[in-house]
Amino acid sequence: MPKLSERGSEMPASPIRKLVPYAEAAKKRGVKVYHLNIGQPDIKTPEFAMEVLRNTSIKTAEYTHSAGNESYRKGLAEYYKNIGIDVDFNDILVTTGGSEAIIFAFLVCLNPGDEVIIPEPFYTNYNGFAIQAGVKIVPIRSSIEEDFALPAISEFEKLINPRTKAIMVCNPNNPTGYLYSKSELKQLGDLVLKHKLFLFADEVYREFCYDGLEHFSAMQLEGLEENAVLFDSVSKRYSECGVRIGALVSRNKNIMQSALKYAQARLSPPLFGQIVGEASLQVGKDYFEEVYDEYISRRNYVISALNKIPGVYAPMPKGAFYTILSLPVKDAEHFCIWLLNEYQYENETVMFAPASGFYSSPDAGKNEVRIAYVLKIEDLKRSVLILEKALESYKKIF
Amino acid sequence: MPKLSERGSEMPASPIRKLVPYAEAAKKRGVKVYHLNIGQPDIKTPEFAMEVLRNTSIKTAEYTHSAGNESYRKGLAEYYKNIGIDVDFNDILVTTGGSEAIIFAFLVCLNPGDEVIIPEPFYTNYNGFAIQAGVKIVPIRSSIEEDFALPAISEFEKLINPRTKAIMVCNPNNPTGYLYSKSELKQLGDLVLKHKLFLFADEVYREFCYDGLEHFSAMQLEGLEENAVLFDSVSKRYSECGVRIGALVSRNKNIMQSALKYAQARLSPPLFGQIVGEASLQVGKDYFEEVYDEYISRRNYVISALNKIPGVYAPMPKGAFYTILSLPVKDAEHFCIWLLNEYQYENETVMFAPASGFYSSPDAGKNEVRIAYVLKIEDLKRSVLILEKALESYKKIF
């Protein structure tokens, strides 16, 4: 029997997915599970964009340009200009989800074995993309005590070595909800210039910034034309996770030229997703305001309610729709499994993502979980109540 | 300025795309260009499938299961059973085009630096996928003199070494149009069993087999459950290139489990493409018969007409919609550029793909070009006439 590759047999399963069988078993037992573990928003895709898709007159579903339809790229360039990011449509490559943008950047900018520094906790799928591209993620710790602010630049410098090629941030951050400030971005900009590194910025949650704070993009940093690379996606912005449309954006012509060659090998990003994405550029401010108001009220409710539970601390997220909370338990994964496997309150329970999976350092985040506040307030209320009751019971047993 | 990676700066551009600027310049001069260089069929996507898309009642375009919608995978399993490939829906992973299926298989089965043997000429984008996965393609020569039949097994054995992990065939073949026989497949099956290798089979042109010949799949080989891996796509079958839906199919559970982890990292294949692909499973035989009749008449016309041109030899393709022809010129790439740059016949010219780009060995296929006979007969007639006239002129100049 032929042997699989090491990256085949050793690719770690997502720590969140480890819990899925327990959730399924709970459902089979008739227990209702509130999913605070995933970021699938229940917000509707803009009806206008769906209408455009329904009215398509396409007879042959042909390949599009490998970089994406030019009309869509020009529309995207307008969108970016309107939010203060001055790019040309040639600086934009339409990708199959934000995922592909990250993979292309890893391939084009890093040799196998090269390193990218990422503040942890970070989005777990970065691990998969790094394994796929053969590059090494070097974590730098951000901590719940500082509400997950950017680690000190001196800490970054300790990690930089000749194999370091890039620093990557997710802003606003999944999983922490932290929004990096203009000043933090500037510090990162100076750092990458000093060490001739790339600055990768995953800004797919850009539209979700709260409390009057404005998003400052890595693409707005001056003098970083050759260094800054933006990853984007329509998934969360317009609640279009399934269309698989993202973008790789950079003013560095060499990056764009090389990425295009990888894009050409896979021929074309999805045609129908581009149609929906392009139509979504037309949605008005009212769409975002409605979404915004919904998330703000969910956030305000859930963070305040969580912090009232004894022993629980949840920083106030300034962006995205996640937060990481610390729980009065030793092993949050054990608690999460117990919640699904053994616990129920009035025949209901709740599913969290153990935060250890978002840390690369062993033993980090052991008492933390990530929540996505994408459920309606009524369900969030129920979830917080269940958590409170569950913690009381858990304390008595373990 | 930070430096790109080697695989970023050295990724070769597709040899076909090298000619695109010349074609664009010709069009700017007002010269009509017949595109025999690309495989974008002018056949319509099944109207029924487009209707299903137009009638979608989806409100939120959510992620699908990372392995693809279960209903689609079950439908695909039925489709395979009907063509003699007995697989369960768990043996199927829906991918973003056939491209992603190949990349996943390379990642899961081969370590960086491992080798896959592929008969050349082969589909050029295999090179891009190999660079992306860090694996090495070892070419084995098939020749126009033998109409691109499978090279002798003894030739394969000369190339097998401890780093060899797989043999890959495209059947029916792009770019040669060759259809591997059951006997050739069995020889390959014995070979991979003997050396404990994987057998990768790209069978996206399965529906296009001519002259009463039946397609025999690598998945039909007995005793190869752990070795055989199928790459599939709806792109050519239903003329749905833009939907980006393919499949990775294997009975090897370890491969499927590992590939799923890569699939989970990129979250989901395209939602709308899956809707169109699943609906297309319902199209009747009449769709394929119509398409089939169209291709047969195109093939019969073009191959016979080409072989009447002095010095031209085109093997009769038994499948797909490509053939490679040898021309009475020393450097087919020079001829192809000249056709676009300097030649015109009644204000028209024709674009071919120089075949050297489909060979991995240097200097192979220098006097050959690939054509795709995806144009209507009227255009093919014009193209053959232009080629004949052009060869006469070219001979006088060079």
C-alpha cells in the first residue's frame, strides 16, 4: 500500500471540528445546541445581488479572466478608493475566497521553510495554508490581559531572523475582535521597512468596526507600496460565504505578476460568485447600517452579560464579531466537550470553540474559548444563561 | 525592497499565454483571429441547469459542507455507478475545479521533492500545480509517430526510483486526443501495484470518446482501491468551465480523510457552481448525443482536411477535442507568432498553441502545435484554409 506524504498524514484537523461529532451526538439525543462556535452570519445576502444572479442571461458558463472579470476588478478599485485605499484595478486579483489570496501570497513571497510572524491567537486555517505552502508560522503572543493589543515591537524583533519574510495581521481580528489602531499599524509599517519584510493584512472584517472607531488599512501606510499585501473577501461583508470570492491586493507589481501565474494555472475564479460579488458593490449604506446595528446590539448584550458571570472575562471587541473569553475552568476543551456530551439545561446546551486551537504555542489559551456573536439576541440570551448554569454544575463535579 | 520567493519569481508563464499579446495586437490591426489554441467549448451549458440556478430561493449564500453538498455527492456517486465506477459518496470530495483536486492529491500523496511520472506532451497547468505543491514532474515521452500511445512499461521502469510516488495520466488526453485502452490501463495498474505507487487519472474528458470506443477508468481496475485517484470536473462535460466544480475521487480512505482537512482549511467549494453541477446530473442522453455529434463532425472534418495539407500530420484523436499536429516548419512557436504578427489571409489569421509548451523535455515537439476543435465547422474550414496558405508563404520566407 503506497504511503501518504507527511503533510498528508500529519495535517492537523481543525480543533473546532474535533467537537463536531459531540455536537451531532447531542442533537441525536434531542438536545438543542446553540452554535457560538462558528462565524456563519445569519444576515441575509443583499437581495439585490441575488436578483442579479437570478436574472443572468448567461448561456455558456465560460471561464472568466484568471484575475477576475475586469468590470468587477474596476468596481472593486472604486470600492477601495471610497474607503481611502488608492489602488488601480491592476493591483487586484480576484481569488477563490480569501483563502486562495493567502495561499498565493505565501507561495509568491515565501520560499519553503521561510517564516511569517503572526500574533496569536490567530485564525486556525492559517495553519492549513502554511502547511500547504510549506512555510512556517512563528507565533507572537498577544494576551487577554491586554485585550489582545499588538505585542510590543521589541518582541517582534526578537523573533526576526534571516528566514523571516513577512508579518501577518488580521484586522479587525478573528478570533479576538481586536481592532489594531493606526498607530499600531504604523509601528508595524516601520518594522517591516526596517527588516525588508512583507506586511500581510487580512482585512475581511473591515466593515465591522464599532464605537465610532475607523478602520485603518495596511494599504494606507505610506512608503509600503512594495511591502503591503491585502487579503479580502466578500464572505462576511455581504454575508456571501458560499460564493467563494476574495481578492489579493497589492501595489507591488512583482507580486501581482507572479500571483497571476498561479491564478492562470487554476484558470478562473468562480463565475457566478463574481456576478454576485460585483452586484453587491451597488448595495447602499443602509445595508451596512442595518447589519451594523444588529451586530452592535448583539455585542453589547453578550459582552456585558458574559462579564456578569463570576470568573468570566470577555474583552469588549472593537471589530469583527468574535471575542475570546476566559473561563473559570482549567481546561476549556474538556469543558466544551462536557457541555456537548453530558450537560443540558432545559434540554439545551451551547457549543464554543476552545481557544487553544487558535494558539500555536502549546498550553496557551487553555482556559479560553472563542465565541462568534452571530446569533440573534434571543439565542444569545439563552446561551449566556446556559453557560452560567453549566459553570455552576461543572465546578461541583471537577 | 523585500524579495519574492523563487517559486514566485521563477514560476513559468504558460507558453500559450505568451502568444496572447500578439493575438491582441492582430485584433487591434483589424485582423480576425480564429482561436484554435484554447479549449473553451462554444457548446451551451444545459439550459435546465441554468434554470435551476435562476430559480434559486437562497436568501443567505452560506458555506456548504467542505466536501461539497451531500445531495450533490450522492448524485455524483449515482453518476459514477451508471458509468461503471462503483463508489460511495464518501469516496468523493467536491473541489474547486479539477485543478484543486490535483493540488490536493499532490499535497496529500507526495512529499516536497517527490516525483510523479507523466507521459508528455501533457496539460501545461500540471507544471503550475507541481510547483505549488513542491513536487517534481518526471516526463516520459509519447510520440506523434505512435499517435501518442502509452510509452512502453519498460520505459516507465527506467524512471522509477525511491522518490517516485505516482504515475499520472490524462484519459482521454489533453493535448493529444489519445484514448488509453483497457489493456494500457491494466499495464499501468500492474506497474503501480508492483512499485507501491499511486495512479492519478485525470478523466475530465470521459464523455468525449469516439468511433464506438468505450472509456475505461482507472477506478475500474481491480485491486487498485488504495492506489487509484480520479480527478474530475464538470467544466467540459457540461460546458461549465466557469462554475469551478470538480471532484477528487478515491476509495483510499486515508487520502480522502487527509484531503478533507485541506478542504476544510479553504472552507467550502463554490455554492452556486454546486447547484448548477448537481442540476446537470439530470440532463438526458440527448444533451450528450447532440454534443457528441457536433464534436464528431468537427473532428472528422478538421483531421481529414489537415492531413491533406502537404507536410502536415495530425493523428486521428479518439477522445477529448484536441489533437497535436506536426507541421513542415522547424520552429512552430516562431510560425505561430508570425501567423499573428505578420500574416493575414483576406484579413484573417489563426492562433495555435505551440506544442513545445506541452513537453517537459527541452526541444521536444518543436515542429508541433496543439489545436482544440471547439469551433463550428465553418470557422474550422476557414482556419484550415488559412493554415494551408500561410504555410506556403512561410516556406518562401524562412
